[in-house]
Amino acid sequence: METAPPRALPTALASALAFGASGAVLVLEIVALRLVGPYVGVTLQVSSSVIGISLAAIAYGAWLGGRLADRFDPRVLLAPALILGAIGTAVTLPLVRWGGELLRGGAAPAVLLLAALAVFLPAFVLSAIPPMVVKLQLSNLREAGTVVGRLSSIGTLGAITATLGTGFVFVAAMPSSVIILSLAGLLALAGLLLGGWLRRDETHPDLPGSPRFRAMLATIGLLGAGLGAIAPTPCDVETAYHCARVEADRDHPGGRTLMLNSAPHSYVDLDDPRHLAFAYVQWIAAVADVLRPAGTAIDALHIGGGGFTVPNYLRATRPGSDQLVLELDGGLVELDERRLGLVTGADLRVRVGDARVGVAGRPSAAYDLVVGDAFGHQVVPWHLATREMAADISRTLRPDGVYVQNVIDYPPDRFIRAELATVAAAFPHVALIAPEDALAGKVGSNFVIVASRSPLPLAALGARLTRVEEPVKLLTGPELTSYVADAKVLTDDYAPVDQLLPG
């Protein structure tokens, strides 16, 4: 004698479960990028790993959910799945934050493992829910297409809503840890409410909704949430784009180091803006010093603000200069104002937004100096590294104006060579500042590209570079041509910036 099939859920409840479960997975996927960034960076490989792991979790979860729905009554499984998803979400924080300390770095195995810790378990469990809901709603095969299509579209709408809501609202309004713990709480509450509603007409006392089972799940969930709340965090402030921290210099009372995603980004001396600790900043300052006679005011455009070390240096050494900083992260600007002594005004203005868009909106022949120092972790964003971007920067410079760009690369130096070829496609006069060991391919380093449409003041620049703290070489002419060799020019159509850096 065949048993009667499980009763279908009310249409609104089924739709809500499909919508919510799919949306929760996308919230986890987006926030996972924020969680792993401080430990392994924010690169194309990291984004690809998180997306790939999320899709794997969705695929395996959907497969398991379908199998379980065929073997058991889905009404029995839905509430526990929501609660298990809540537990998996809650334990994400301690898993990533303690695991991140062990897996810190950009090696591919570490990236994949940390991405899996960040998203796989809860996404796997939550992705099992939609197939269970579909099975319950299939009263007859003649309506199978309609039911599957409707719930699939509702689930997709949930994913879209969660993606837009997380990217535009949640990340800007609250820290990642709050998003994760709030989502865990909502999933747990939904599971408890659903379980209570379903048990009203269930007669099986040993089903996974029994008090003992619920107590066990609640204990595990609370433990996971507690561990997440006390897990170490590398951030003082979590902005919309960065995990940021300011560290005091024990050897220099006024010194502060700005850490972005656990990497040292800027050094600021609160007492003396002329004190430049990082070598590459000293090189940029050397270019600025020989650009015009000492003390002469200039017009400068900065692509990336960071700790505003160079703008403050120019303000101190060239009073009256007019400077505009294009900084993507408004939260970082606020942190600079609170902790790093940034004071904006008529002579130093900040425009929050994407630098590519910002440069396109600047007038032609308006600047004496353009400084490119924008990074996503330790990588120049690809759309700021192309020939089209360099050409637009050239447009904004006066005929004798200078573009100076900071680049980080490691042996075999494929990216810096490509970026030199790219800048040279827009500027006829190019030079490179770097340590000799870096030019020989022995060590990773900052490289500073110097470019102009007019001949560069190479003699004055070379003399000024002899005064920096560490020995450095100014590479020009045939030596530079030999160094660049046959490197490809990066374009908007082809700019594999991440792939040019060593994995």
C-alpha cells in the first residue's frame, strides 16, 4: 500500500523559502570576498575562488537536497536545514579569522582553502532547500514545468535582490561580522518558526524537531556565534572596500602606518609631513622636487589617496599648490581625517569615486603632476593600467607635465615590463626608478614609472635620487628599452594584470 505524498506547502511559504535560501547564499558569497581579503588579498584569483567555491556548494547542495527529498518527507527536513544553515553561517567567522592567520598569503592552495572555509558549508546546506520545496509542490507531472519554473525564477530573484542589497546597502551600513551574524540569526529564527508551524499537525515525536534536537542545534549555533564574535579581526575599521587599521610607530611618536587588508599601505608622520618612510614615496617626492623650482606652487592630480602622504608632502614643500585627490573609498578618507591628521580645504580637495571616471572628467592640460598610486591590495586595478587610461592622463597634463606611477611586482617582473610598454605607448619620454636587485629580477619591489610628453629632467632627478635613504637606479634610454623587451601593451580589451603577477 503506497503512502500518501507529503502535503504541499502554501504557495507563499514555498516562494519565501526559495527566495530566502537563494538570497542567503548570495549574501554569503559577497561577504566572503570581504572576509578573505585581509589574508589573501583582493585579486581576480581570490574573486574567482570565492565564486567557484560558491557555485560548487550550490551544485552539490542542490544534488543532495534532491536526493534527500526523494527519500524522506521534505517537510521534516526544511526546518533543520535552515537551522544547520544558520550554524554554518555563524561558524564562518571563526573559521575564516583563525584559519586566515594560518593561511595568510596569496598562494593558490591557501586562497582556495580559505574561500571554502568562508562560504562552502552554509551555501551547501542552504542550497539543499529549493529542491526540497520543489518536491513538495509537485502535486502532478502536468504542472511540473510551471512549478519548477516558478520556484526557480523566485530563487533567482532572491539571489539578485541579495546581491544588490548586499553590495549597495549592507556592506556600506555594517561590518561584515554583523552581516554574517545577523544572517545566521535570521536563518535560525526562520528555522524555528517554520519548525513550529510544521509541527502543529505532525505526530512523530522523534522527528528532527524534537526538543532535544532543537536544544542541541541551538547550543552549537550559540557556540558558533560566540566564537565568531570573539574571533580575532585584523580591522580597526571596515570600509566599503578595505579592512583598515592604523598602527603607531613605537620608535617615532608621530609615526602612523596605515594597513589596508593587512598590508602596509602608507606611512604618515603627524608631526612632520616631510618625513617619508617608504622608499617609493621618497622616489615620487624626488620627481616632484625637480619638476619645478623649489617652493613653486603646482597643480597636482592624485589617483588614489591612501594615507595622503604625497599630497601632504606637496602641501608642506610647495605651499599654495592646488591638489585634487581621486579616492574610491570614502570610508578611508574619513579614517584619514580621524586618525592620520588629514585636513582638506581649498588647496587639497578629495573627490570620492572611481579614478578612471574621475580622470575622464578632468579638463585637458590642467596639471603639472599626476601621481598614480591606486591599488586593490597589492595590484594596480586593471582599468587603471591600460593604454587608454595612460592616454587620458596624458591629456590632463600640461605639455611639460609629468606622470609618476607606483607599481608593485615580483620576479620575473612581467607586469612592470608590460606597464612600462603601456605608458610608453602614450608618453614619448619614460624612465623607471627601482632598486638594482629588483631590476635584476632578484627581489620583489615597488617600481616608480616617470613619464612625460617633454624631455624629463633626468640629470636633476638622478642627482636628487642620490639623497634617498636606500640606493636606487634611474633606468632610461637603451637600458630601459632592453628591460621592457617585447612586453605587450595593456589595453581595455586585454589587460591580464593579475595573471602577469606571480601566483
